[in-house]
Amino acid sequence: MPLATDVYVQAASTLRRVLFEIKKVIVGQDLMLERILVALLARGHILIEGVPGLAKTLAVKTTAQVVGGEFKRIQFTPDLVPADLVGTRIYNQQRGTFEVELGPIFANLVLADEINRAPAKVQSALLEAMQERQVTIGKQTFRLPEPFLVLATQNPIESEGTYPLPEAQVDRFMFKVVITYPSVHEEIEVVERGTGETRPVAEQVLTAEQLLELQRVADTVYVAPRVMEYAVQLAVATRDPASVGLPELKRYIQFGASPRAPLNLILGAKALAVLRGREYALPEDVRDLAYEVLRHRFVLSYEALAEDVQPDHIIDRILERVPLPRVHIGDPHGDARADLEAPRV
């Protein structure tokens, strides 16, 4: 049942306060910060990729400080084993029994730092936690706390001592955010803050319970059928580009996006609508999230790699070809219907 409009306005106001506190510490990187908040509301995991020194880890730590809840950081290394992540069984000599020692994965916000440095066994253990929100140790299964979100960072420029993430695990991430160097003015501000006598400190705005309530508000956002169809069309276009009049892209795509793509597009659009103070999602909400949701969900062919065709290039073409639908949103205060058309860019 839809909530009153005031609830969405209040939720957007609260999230603006969260963003304000985070930006006390983080300079720039607006897209990354917005996507982190959307992932928090949509119960999705997020993968952040960028070269060292772009405040990936600091952004996650600051977000955890502002939204409250238990926070754990796991530094992934090649010698990590699954027990270091999920926990293990320890023999108690006094009692003569085995007891379970839970690992750092049992937290509300988990930072998986340099995730591509972990071997396959560790990545598979993390995969169960991300997808099933539970951990199996021996014969026992333990539920993870709510809310539970994995925010992972990845360094794209180093290959020594790294393990490429398998497609099955990458698909579990709602977003893949690629960040770049700050502008000159932003970098000057970074230097000023980092060399000043006092360092800015972010204050806590939310608790874990309040975050759960905001997630429930996002669940109630209305999504018109045409918005859902638009999300599905974008995903289908990555599998069959000819269906949208782009047959020349077929040779660049080995495997298209899975059904998790449109699902996450809609979940993300609902959360983004709350962030923007609306009780309904619009097609541009889906369009705005298309790069972060799709770029890691299809596999490029060798021909694409040889010609340096990037996932974002393909998404550019798809977004140009698939038109934004006209969406009719019912007026909650009467029988009139508002005809809303997403603006063209």
C-alpha cells in the first residue's frame, strides 16, 4: 500500500543529511556517493573500481560511520582462507566440544577491500553470503544481520597477485561504479583538507533500524509497467542487439546481461526515486542507473577486446536506440491522470 507523499519527502530530506555528512570528508565523487546510498536503500551490493588514492575505502568507511550499524573491514590478500572471512569451528578443551567462532562477515556493512586479491575459495564463500545472506560453517547455517551490505573495492591497474572475479560473483553486485581522477579544483580542496590542522569528521545520522525503515519506504515506490518493460528492453538489447536495430554490436558481445539486470534496474530506480523525493519511479531513473547496472553483466568477445570496445560504448549505443517510454502516473488526490514524459537528452 503506497505511503503518504510526506513520507517520501521526509526520507529524501534524511538522505540529503546523510550525503551532507559524507561530503564533509569526501571531496567530489558525487556519482559514487549517490550510488552507495541507492545500494543501501535497495539492499544491493556495490563494486567500486578505480586507481589507488581516489577515496574508495574512505568513502565506504565514512558512509558506515554516518548510517550507523556494525562495520567491518576485510583486507583481501592472496593468502586469505574462507575461515578468515566467515569464521570457523574451534575446539574447546575444557568442555571437550567444538564451538563456532564467527568471522568479520557478520556485520551490517562489510568493506571488502581489494576484493580481486582473494583466491577462488574465499570469493565463493563471499558469494554465498552476498546472495543467500547466510553463512555455512561445518553443518550449521547462520543468518547474517539485517541490514547486510557488501561494499567492495577493486584496483584495475595491477595484475600481479590478483584473481579476476568470476562472472557468477560479479553478477551478484547490484552496481559496478567506475571512478576517475578528481578535477583540479577538487584536488586542491583534497590537499587543503588533508594538510590542515583539523580534519573534518562526519557525524552519525541514521541507525541500523532507521536504515531498515528507509528500505521499507523504497519498497513501496510505484513502478509503472512501461518502466519495467523499458528495463527489460535494455537487458534484452545486450543479448540480442539486432532486436533494437543494432546488429553490428552482436560480434562484440559473447554473453548478454542476466535477468538480474532488469531486476536491479527496477530496485535501483525505486531507491533513486526515494532519494529524489518521489513516490514513483520514472524511466530516467532507470536510464541513469543503466551504466552501473549493466557494465559488468555482459561478457565481451575477443573481437571487442582487440578493437578496444568497452562496455560503456555498447551501453551508449543501446541507450540511444531504445526510446524512453511515456509513463502515465495516476493522481493520488483524484481521478485525473498525469501524462509524464521523460525528457530527451
